[in-house]
Amino acid sequence: MCYAAINGNPQLMTRLLELHGDPNDRTHQGKAEAFLPKHLPLVSLCTYFCNNEALKILLEAHANPNQRDARKLDSRMKVFF
């Protein structure tokens, strides 16, 4: 699901959710070269990469927009960068 969130593939995101994917899933490892911390929620990934269609699908699947990453930041922090 992380790849669907990064690539902004709404069809893949929808299909994974149909197969009981967790809309509140998160990354396990960070990527320092991309400035991505550990435990980054899918909602934050969509926000970071401006993938609004995938974000809309996650929110419709009841993803929590207030989840925090390892730095204790939520998805709204992207707006400030």
C-alpha cells in the first residue's frame, strides 16, 4: 500500500483496500535521502507526494488523518514545508 500511496495510483489503492488492506498502515523504515521518517502513515505519504486521489480513497476508507510518525508529526505538517 505504501507504493500505491507514493505513486498516487488510485486504482491500486482501491484494489488493495478491497483485499482488506489497512488504510492506517505505515512504513516500517525511514528513508533519510528522501527525508521520510520511520512509521510514516499512508495518509502522510499521500500528502507528502501530493497524491490527492489516493489520499481521498484512504480517507473514504476511514484512515485516521491524525496519525503521527516517529517524529510525532501528523500529515498536516507537509503544508508548512
